[in-house]
Amino acid sequence: MRLEGAFLRPRPGQAAAYGFNKVDKALEIIADIQAAGEKAIVFTSLRGLYRTLEAAFRDRCIGFVGMAGVPTKRRNDVVRLFEANGDTVLLAGTGTLNRGVTVNGANHVLILNLEWSPETTLLAEDR
């Protein structure tokens, strides 16, 4: 199933409908994290889900820093930026932050899909 463009544009006065229980639940959890003034890392290895989450965060005014397309040499810089600014979410591919990057600025981790290799998922959990 392709997840790209999976959210539905709302009618005036309605909230956007994303059509995926996983996305809706993640948004619910992140809203609680944001309300508490805390931060989270959200992992997904699915490009379509990543794009759907970007759109959902923008629609809901949830500040986020995305790791898509960030060269390996700059990943630590992006993480330090996330830790220093007021954004709630660090959105990353499951394999993006699995080695050589330490994230101290988030106290919640959401993994939205498991990887084929258990090692990658375990390293994401360790963030």
C-alpha cells in the first residue's frame, strides 16, 4: 500500500483526516508530549509514512526537525539543532540515527514500523 498522499484535505472547519490508525495514534501521543513541554523522536523507515507525518505535523502546528536527505556528516548538527530549539519532534528514518549519533534532547521514542533486521530496530530503541 502506498502511503504517500494518504491524508485527506479537510473541509473548512474540520480537522485533517489521515486514515491510518497508526498516524492518528502517533499524533495523539505527540500532542500529549507537546502539552507537557517534552520532546520525542519518531522513527519510520517507510517514505510514504514519513511524508504523511510531515504533512500531519505541519497541519497540526507540531514543530519538527526532519532528517530526510541530511548527509551523514551533518546528522549530529541537525540533532544538536533539535535539542536546542523548541521543536517537539525529531522525525527520522529508522536507519538514519542508528549509529554514531547520540540524542539527549528527547525523552520519548515512537517507532512506527519495525525493520526487517531486528538490529536496526533495537538501535532505534536505544536512542
